[in-house]
Amino acid sequence: MSADQRLLERIHATRRLYLSSTRIDGRQLLRLCIISHRTHRPAVEAAVRLIRTAAGSGAPAACQAVMPKRSRP
């Protein structure tokens, strides 16, 4: 089982977030899809925190830079 598959299982075990996965060019990737207009930024940030926590200190760089910094009005 790949590290990405184990990460996906840890995330799903929390029962707080469901991600899908796919393979592109032989690499397994995890996908977070947000389609509801009622999903607000704090919920997305909580999802990213959960993913980072499940990934632990070995989180790939792509996971570290998922959310852009907030711009102030």
C-alpha cells in the first residue's frame, strides 16, 4: 500500500472528511472537491488542517501550500 493510500485511510478514519483519489502519470493523488456555495473558507481551512495533521511532519510540499494567504480588504 502506498503512502498516499495510507494517508487517505487515516483521513477517512476521522469520519470528518472524505477525499477521492486518482492516478495521473503513475502517481496517486488525493483530491478535495468543494462544490457547495455554502462552504465557507473556515470549513476549507479546517479540512486542510485535518489533512496536514493526518500527513504528520512528512507532508509533501504541495500539502503545505494548499491555501493561499488571506488578503485583507
